[in-house]
Amino acid sequence: MDLESGAGLLHRLTSYLPDREWDVPVDDPRVRHDLVPNDPGTLPPPMKGYPAGPPVLELPRELPDPGVPATAVLAGAASPAHVLDAAQLGRVLFLGAGVVRTAERNGRPVLYRASGSAGARFPLEVYASTRDVAGVPDGVYWYDPARHALVQVGPAADGAATTLVVTGVPWRTGWRYAERGWRHLYWDAGTLLSQLAAAAASAGLAPRLRSLFSDAPVRRLVGADGVHEYPLALLTLGDGDPAIGPAGPALPGELPPVEFPLCTAAQRAGERNELGAPWPAGDPLPDVPPSGSLDEVIRRRGSQRRMDRSGTLSRRQLEWPLAAALRGVAVPHWVAVHGVDDTAPGLYRWPDLSRPLRAGNLRGELLRVCLDQSLAGDAGYVVIAATPPAALDDRTYRDAQLAAGLVEGRLHLAAYALGASASGMTFVDSAVPALLGEPDDLATLLFTCVGVPEYASRAGGAPGAPVAVRPVIPRLGAS
């Protein structure tokens, strides 16, 4: 990976250092210095806008729950096939991107989605290019997460299988994290895709994830301009060719015209002109502990803001979620164990949990590495994704970030299914190699904290009926 251009340059210029506050941009002319993070006056809208006129299809609000345990889905167990109709497609979309909770912040509503997102920014859009979905004419649709409806933005595409297209809006997350928000696009996309894929798999719809595709045609398919919005990944429902060949222009929709040139350059550097194979599913796990249904676990899941340091997790709550989350994923992961029964505190390299690479209490060091955010020290364990940069190029760097987000999303579901809680975490890049005992050029991807919840979130609501919640303020420093 070239650290002087493309994704490598973005990674280098957006890496956090201990001598610079996270919201202070690096002294380099290639990053923007004229945007104030978290400025209420420039807050972007939470979703795209479309003018009146395009056909709108209201999706059924009664979701057909197959009743499959979340643990069975995460273990890769086969589920009976259900008909792909408007209700089942709506269920898949809602369990990934639907609005399940609402709150008020600074006098403005916050729309919390079913899947997690750093800073509650939700910088993603989801489109459905449909083929042979009962009750949905073939076409290209934008999913309206607030109305639980499909807005037709383009004609039916060429291809055999209904395909979900996940796009990223860099300004929506850059408003808080500046150019580093480009990384968040892929983390959040992985988290979203973990739930979209799980919902589809629980209905026997054979989801297939692809991250290698021809960028330009997919942009045309959904009306993304490649600057203010760009495609990140595809999820095909079934084994047929993805329905991604644009048959005509798509409505572009409305987004604030704010650009991060560094992000645009990183995205364009990774563009390709080929369709790759689906990601490997991984071998099913032989062990499936009992749990609630996937739909119930997703609605109960939240991004935990406070964990109980005095409590401990069982060894089962460590081993099984990691095995399920990393099924089929090759990105290296480490685990810093703080409070797990029958497991010595210290640092481990997955999958070897028999002997720590470093033994002892690492709570204080994790706090420093994670910008003094208390979850890093209060969690039962912290999962760390990182990879050597030498094997990455501008496209596979995207894949690594997406894979880290996918693992985080699965960890969330597995943790909640087994009675624990989870939350993603950012970090000081330059401090991670020493923590892990790895070379200084290691590309750190993402941290996930798993622990004993200090409180229980209200379960998310149904389509069109999100529940009102009061946001919990996270702690800083040791509890």
C-alpha cells in the first residue's frame, strides 16, 4: 500500500497520534481545515432526499419473522427457504437499515437504525435492484428507512438476482470525523451488511456478499455521483448474476454538496472494472448455543455506552462470539482479555486462547490506546482487527476495513444473543503496534469492546413505530 497516494495516503493522514487531539486535523494541505467538527449549523440530513414524483411502494409493516435463533444464523446453519416477496424484502431491509429508535439531541431528532454506527452518524444508503420479488415490480429502488418504503429511482437492471447496493455518504460521517470518516463508511457498511446478510440467511435467501465490482456502472445504477456518494458493497439474494447492469439513468436524489478531496481520491484510486466472486461463507460451526430469534436479538441490540467492570463474562461468551464473528474472515484479530472466567488476563492472538502473548492487566493501556474511553477498560474483552499493509492495495484496503466492520457487526449480534453487550471503539493508531508487539507500520482497522452491560436498552420498535429513548452518556477514564 502506497502511503503517498490513494487509500494509503488517506490512512496515513487520518491516523490518530498521541500528541494531537482527535478532532484537530493534521497539518497538511490535502486535508480540509475549514470545516468545524460537530457544528450544529452544518449538520447534514440523516438520509437522502427525493423530490415528489417517483413511484413509492409502501412495504408491509408486519414483518414475517422466520423464528430462527440468532446463534443458528451466525453459526451458518441452513434455514428453510421463504418466498422473496415485498414483506420478506422489507424485513431484510428493516433489520439492517430501518429506524428502530428515536431520541432528541440539541433540539433535533436522532434516528437510530437497526445496525450500529459510530457517533450515530449512519452514513449509508441502501438500494434494492429487484428481480422477481412478489409484490414489487422489477426496478431499482432506494429504501426509505423512516417510511419503510421503496422509492423507485431507476428502471429494472440487467441481471438475474435481486441485489442490495450499499452506498456511503462521506459528509454525513465526515461532519464528525473529517476525512477519517471514510474509514467509518466501510466499518459501518460491514456492520450493516452483517445484519442484512443474517436476516436474509434466516429466511433461506442465500445472501452473497461482493466487494469487487465495476464502480462506474453501479454508480449509474443508483444515481451516486462518486464524490458525495459512492457504492461500497453488494449483497445478492441468491446465486444468480447480480442485477446491477443499469438499463437507464437513475434519479440522483439530494445530498449536501460537501466534498473531502482526500476521500474522493482514495475512493477513485480503488475503482475497478470487474465483478469479483462472492466472499466465502466459512464453514458452519458445529456448536449452536440457544438464543432468541434473530429478529428479537437485532431489535434488542444497541451500541452499549457503559459496561460493568466488576462483572465478568463466561469463557463461552468469549469463544463462541469470536468463532461466529470470524467465520470465513481472514483478517488478523487479537483479543485483550480483562474479565473472562477461566481465562488469564492478557493479550491473545485469535484463534489461540490457550496462552497469552502478553500476560497481565491491560486495562490501563487499553484506555490510553482508546482515547481514554472507559469501555476499553471496563469491557470483559476487547477485539482488535489489524493487518500488515504490504499486502494491501487501494481496493483490498477497502476490503480489510469492510471485513473488520463485518466482524464487529457479527460480534454485536453474538454478544447480545448470549447475554453480553458490545460497542465499537476508535483508537490512537500509532499506539497499537506496541500494544500488539507488531511492526510500526501495522494498519489498525477497528476495536470492538464486549462486556457485561451496565443497563439494558429499550428494544427497538417496528416499522413506522420506533421507540423513544434517552441517550446514555459514555464515561471517560477508569470507572
